[in-house]
Amino acid sequence: MKRIPLLLCSLLLVINCKKEIEVRTIENITIQEFKVDKTSIRAIKAVDKNSVFYAGSKGDVGFKTDKGVSLNALKIKYKDSIVPHFRSLAFNGKDYFVLSIANPALLYKISEGESTLVYKEEHEKVFYDSVKFFEDNVHGIAVGDPTENCASIILTADGGNTWTKLPCDKLPVFEEGEAFFAASNTNIKTIGSTVWIASGGTKARILKSNDYGQTWQIFNTPIIQGNGPQGIYSIDFADKTNGIIIGGDYSKPEENKANKAITKDGGKTWTLVADGQNPNYKSCIQYVPNTNGKEVFAVGKTGIDFSNDGGITWKQVSKEGYYAIDFVDKNTAWLSGNEKIGKLVLN
């Protein structure tokens, strides 16, 4: 009788190994585009195959359907005079949160079609770049450029109703000129209680916390760095061990040297991939869900690229420029760009 479980285990191992190395052949990729006039959209949250929530540069937030229809659209103004430029967006399972760049930083909670200001910060250097909730939908985090000698990080532990900024004595010291990029709302990644944040400028490093942002480590990367537009623009993890980063030099978008890397140890060390090969500068990178970390999409103003071997080799699938991508499932994703939203379907 002992041989039967052993045989079953062996069969399961063979099946799992086959699933692990299986490579999907994608025959066709289609992009359905919808115009969104007079707004630049860098932050989206896929709802389902039929709709996406977006936040734009003119204080505009709302849903866009795959019929091109806008739903529950809001035009947010602060004190009837300041129009927030939103580049950050998060969802806690119930309500949406949108965060503006520049001074003053304004974080709004969007609930049942109404907006409520839940955090404000005034400082000549304030500039927030991304916001995310953890998987419990109770803890949340937003990151911004330094106003002192550390990253600006605000946290919530009550689902986003109240937010508190971490003091610099709780965070790693930043180099002069090290900051973040508000390019696609994807320089933060959360899994469980763990969060990773990617920086750029004079340094391109990874901040990591395993306890909802209470304590921090910081790790170097080989991504191009040294001046303002260079560094990491986007980060994603397939699991707590395997991750990928991408970026480059925004001022030289055709260059592809030292702009993408992978980790196999949870972000402690990073190895360059496809160095000197495309994709070139990209503002967003995301794993395709349920593909064991094999399939990856990278998007930016230079087009859309795809990898089916975890980022080692790549193929351009579209020359259309987009800022961000967010997946519904392994076959459907939403895209955002300048005055447009796209729906991408894999066949």
C-alpha cells in the first residue's frame, strides 16, 4: 500500500514540472482604444473585462467601459481653485483612493460617487508618486520624493480613513538626488505584509519592508543611475522571491542599456537581463497572472513588449505608446496613456 502514495506523488511532480515549464504561444494581441480628451492617465485599476477605474491629470476620476462610456465620472477640485493632478490610485476592496502630485499633496477617498479628502501635506518639495493597499485591504502605503533626507512614506492601518507619515529616523537615508518616478503608479509592489519600493535618480535602489512598512531595508541594483531621469520606473513580483524591475533614462528612451533586472532572493540582489537589447525605456512592467512568473508585459511611450521566459528575452508586440498596464486575468488587461485608455486581449 505504501507504493501507491509514492507513485501518486511522483505523477504529481511530473505534472507540476510540466506546468512549470509550459510556454504559452500567443497567436494574436488586439488593443481596443478609447479616447479620453484633455487628460493624461497614468493610474488605472482593472475592475473586470468590461470596465476600468482611472485617475487623470485634470482632477478627473471614474470608470471607463469597453463600450467607451464613462461612468460615475468626477471632476475634483480643492477649495474650488486647485485642480489635482492624479498619478496614483489604489483600491481597498470597497473604496478607491486617488493621490495628487506636487504641493499640496491631496489624497482623496472615493466612496459611492463622493470624494472625501483624507490626507493633505504641504511642503515646497512634496511630490507623491504611488499608492497601494496590502492584501488585507486594511493596511496601505503611499510613497513620495524626499522632503528631508529620506523617502516620504505615509501609512494607513484602518482601510485608508487616516494616514500618518513616517519620520526619517524610521527610514533609510537617501542620497542627494535620489527620488521616485510618478510614471505608472507601479513603483510599489505588495504581497502579504511585504512591500517593495523602487527608486531612481542618483541611485536606483529597492526599499523593502516585511511588516507593513514599520521597519525597512534598502538594497542596491545595477539599473542605470546617476542623474535625474535615470533609474527604476516600475517593479513587480510574481511571488515573494521572484521579481522584476524596469526603467532606463526617460530623456533617452531608445536606449536599452542596464534598464531591466530580475531577482530570485526577494529583492536583495538583482541581475541585469536582456542588457543592450530591447525593450528600451519603459514606465511599467507587470507579470501576467497565473503564468508562474513566466509571462511579462512592459509598456511605455516606446511601445509594448512581451516576454514568456520571465524577462530574459523579449518581443515587441505594439508600437503604441502607453504609460501603464493592469491585468484582469491572463488574457485581458487595461492600458492607460495620454488622452486614452486601451483594452488589451491575448488570443
